[in-house]
Amino acid sequence: MPEASWLQTASPAFRLMIATSWLAPASWQAKQEEAIREAIAAGMDWMEYIRLVDRHRTPALSWTALKRVPGLEIPEPARQELQKRSEDCRMQAVRHCLLLVGALKNFNRAGIPVMTLKGPILSSELYGDIGLRQSHDLDLVCALEDISRAQACLEKIGWRLDSTWFPLSPRQWDSLLRHEHDLGFVHSHGDCILELHWRNTWDPPGLNSARWARSIPSIWQGCSHQAMNPIDQVLYLCSHGGGQPHAWSRAKWLGDLARVHAEGKFDWAAALGEARRIGQERALLACLRLLDLAYGIPLPDLPGDPWKNLPSLLIEIPLHALKAPEQHVIRISMATLRSRLRMSRYERLLLPRKSWRDSLSMLLYRREDFRMLRLPDGLFWAYAPLHPILWAWRWMRRGQPIGDL
């Protein structure tokens, strides 16, 4: 399907979901209202629209965008469902805020610097409202050397490592810190998840420390934290939304950046310069092209037409993922060999390639190996040659297709 007709050939419900997956600033509100009215006038299946809002996780955004359109007629059953979802989203945001404040206060007392990612603080920054963005979890970043102290701080206030956790020896723990990028925690008084990060999988060496150096000391709800500077935050959102496993499969991630772009205050030329320096140029350019196709926000005026050589796959796969049903999004890289190869190529094209040494190291690392075979640290070296055997053992025990492991 040609890119230009991608949205026009979608169902009215899908077009309405895209139109309401963000909250346009005043300068774009009339265009957003026009897109909403056109989609509804085309003949709406409101149940399909509600399913799409659930899948793309935009309940409060979508309801707020609809309410801003004067004289809009929504069938009462659909109105009730949408309003309930919006209220549930806002209540969840309040619970997350309380838990986030508790975590930040405890880090402050312990003197541990912490950076926030996405979540209610991003919702407040973008929209002036903590309840508009739906967040599945909380994400915090601390320095690698502070991980153990940060873990103790979280456990002191009711957070526990998630069900994937099991005790590790010192060598196993060091290997986890080298190969993984976060620890997952669940709270004892609720279903909230907190991910404690020390790096991002797509970052080149040294970027994390540079990001900390450029971060901005901030106060939120009386708690100190470090905020990413605007360019780092936009590049993070581009790589997070566009990278594996997401591939822009939820409109809410694009909606965040649509808001940034439509406000007209962001320096895209400076962002492109930094993206080129760290190897994330394609992630940024693909995002801007998608904003044009999905929301009609024109490409920024950047020198040299940087989109000229952008691989088409970086647009084709996200456009497909946005329309795909939830189950297909989850299994998109497992459906067929061709799909797996396309997704592998997509990831290689989007973000910087790792060195062969790093790639081999990741290939030979699985935390599950440590659970299956409890070797003493003196024999830690044996995990590498035993990895293929342990992998085959897991496959036989689980009875899953090899490609799923």
C-alpha cells in the first residue's frame, strides 16, 4: 500500500483513533477537530473504536480530545464506555504518582541521584495533566554503581523483585549488569510495576554518562530528580517507540512526539545533529515521517533533505504494526521466517549496530542458564560453552518451537 494512502484507506474507527491519540495544542486544535468530524461522518463503528483505544492505550487522551469538539454526538453506550476508561486511566495515574513520590523521596533520603522516564511526569510536561497519558509501569534510571543501594531503597518501601528473579552469585550478578538494562519490581500493595534502569539497550558506549551530565536538576511534588534535557528526551522517545519490540505499534508513543512537534518550539536541527553523532539519525527521521503520515504535521525544514535515503522498511513496518491487531503485534516477529527476517533487518537499519564482540556476548547470555545450572563462580566460564546445551534443554522441557526461545 502506498504510504500516502495509508490513513485514507483505513476504517473510520482507526482514523478516529489516530486523530484522538494526542491532544493538539491551540495552533493545531482546529485541524484535530476537523479530522475527528471527518472520521465520524464516514460512518463509525464505535465498538471498533473503543477496542482500538484500548489497544493503543489512549483512553484519557481520546476522551478529552472528543470532548473538546463542540456539538459532537456520541451514542450513549459508547460515551459511557469511553468516560469509564478515561476515569480508570486517571485513577491509575494518581496511584502511580503516589508510588513514584514515595520512591523519589526514599532515593532523596539515601542521596541516590535518579532520573525519571516517561510516566506521569512526562504527561505533566506535555499536557499539564498527569492523568492524560496511560502508563503501564514506572521507569526510573540510576547509575550502575548505585543499583544495589537503589534496590535496597525500593525494598524498604514495599517493592519486591518480580517473578523472573532468583538469587545470583557475584559473577552471575556482574554478568546481568553487563548484559541486561533494568530490574523489574512489583509493589506489595497493588499491581504496579517499576523498572529500575541503568542503561538503554540501543545506547552506544558512553552515552548514558553523557546523558546524566546534560540532565537538568528538577523538583516534582517536592522531590528532587534529574530530568533529561529536551533533545535527549526526544531521542529517547524516538528510539523507545521505534525500536524492538515496539516498532511504533501503539499510537500513544507517536502522539507524545506529535505534541512536541506541533507546539513548534523544538529545535529539530540540533536534535538531528546529536542523533547523527550517536547513531540514532534514522530513528529520529522515521519518527518525523510517521508524524507527517499519521497527523499531517509537516516535516521540519532541515538542510539537505535527510529523508531522501531513509530505508522504506523503517516506515512500512510501523505503518503495518499500528494497524495490526494486538495479538499480531505480539507475535509479529514469530509469524513466519520472512517476518522474522524483516523485523531483524528493521532493527539493524534503525539503530547502531553492536560490535561483533558485544553481539556474541549477548548471544551466549541467558539468565535462565544460571537457574538451570548452579555453577560456582570458579566455574563461571563454563556457561558459555554449555549455553547451546542448556538452550536445547529448555526447548525440550517447554515443548515450544525453537524460534520462540
